[in-house]
Amino acid sequence: MDALCGIPVEVLKQGTGTVSPKATDTVNVHYHGTLLDGTVFDSSVERRAPISFPLNQVIPGWTEALQLMVEGEKRRLWIPAKLAYGETPAMPGAPAGDLVFDVELIEIVKAPETPKDVVLLDEQGKPLTAGDNNRRFFEASWVHKYKDTYYFSYSTGDTHFIMYATGKSPYGPFTVRGKILEPVLGWTNHHSIIEYQGKWYLFYHDAQLSGGQTHLRNIKLTELKYRDDGTIVTVDAYKE
């Protein structure tokens, strides 16, 4: 067992790559997260779905430890609370204290072009601020095109809404138009939107089948409906 960047680690599987990711890179990983007593709080392994994210947008312990890994490598990380969510997490539903992660670095994802900042504007054309919790971008973005308009949809994080904004280009800027989905059972909510045989559908997840265990989610879908002015009818997952 080695201690790197103040984080004890154990190599579970040697990697095949030769390059390590930078903090600004996007990585594709499989992970299994537990408390020190073995209680699982989140696991892409149990969901059977690896996840991709920018390495500088996760907890500091991940950002530091994954920069020392190569593709194909799997490590066990003992991350202290100060490099995770803390002893009393500010984010609702986040695990407290020291955490253990088994992390496999599957791939360093290469961007097809230089990333650009996404700009979200309010009704007056001013950029949304981070303090606008009910409308600000937090994570889980998706872009689709309906008629001649591009729709940028996303999660607001701790307020649990799926919001959307529209623009004339897939690069934005986008003006916030409204809410797609009300909060669902379970802390996080991600989504996607597709068209099939002339109808539009919203895919999302909640934790209904597991009785509210956030890391054990199930997939749902419902038809998405547009008004004549292009706005989307808000979905409440638990009302007919």
C-alpha cells in the first residue's frame, strides 16, 4: 500500500496505459464507493454503467489520486473526509467522514474540439448566478434540437430540478425557459431526451424500486410534450 498525495492507495490491477490524466481532462471510470464499515453509498459497478466527468469537478481526493493512474488501472483509495465531502457535508445526501473507493480508470476521454464555456442567461439577458439555486446549472447536461431550436437541459443539484434553456446554436448562449421535471425520489437526477417515430420522450431515473436508496436507481421514461411556443410541459413523475 502506498500513500500518494496524502491518500493511502492499493493497486488492485495494473494498467495498460502510459499517460496519466490532467486535472482538466475528462475521464471515464468505474467506481464503487463505501463508508469505512463497508456500507455502499454509490456504485457505477452496481449500476453496470461507467461514468465520464471532468476530473477537476469531483471531490479533491479523486482529482489528486486519478492523476497518478493510467488507463486500465484499478486502485482502492482511502480518502479522508477533508478531501471528500467533509464530516458534515453541505451537499444533501452526500456521505460524511472518511470514504473508500475502488476506482478503475477506463479511458482518458479526448475532446473532439476545444471546449467552450456554456452561457446561461435569464429573461433579461444577464448570466445566471451560482446563487440562483432553482435555475443555475449544476450537472448532467443534455442538448437536443426541436424544430429550429436547441434545448440545453440540466440538473440544478441540491434543488433537484431538471431545467432547460433554449438557443439558436448548440454552443449557446441559452436563455432559461422553464422546468422539465419536478424532483424525484433519490438525491440526484440525470436525464436524456430523444425523438422516436414522431414523439419525444424523457428518460430519467429515481430510486423508487430501492425504497429511496440513491445509489440504487431505476430508469423511467415518459412522453415529453411541447406547447405551440416551444416551451415544454413540466413533468411530475408522481401525478397522472
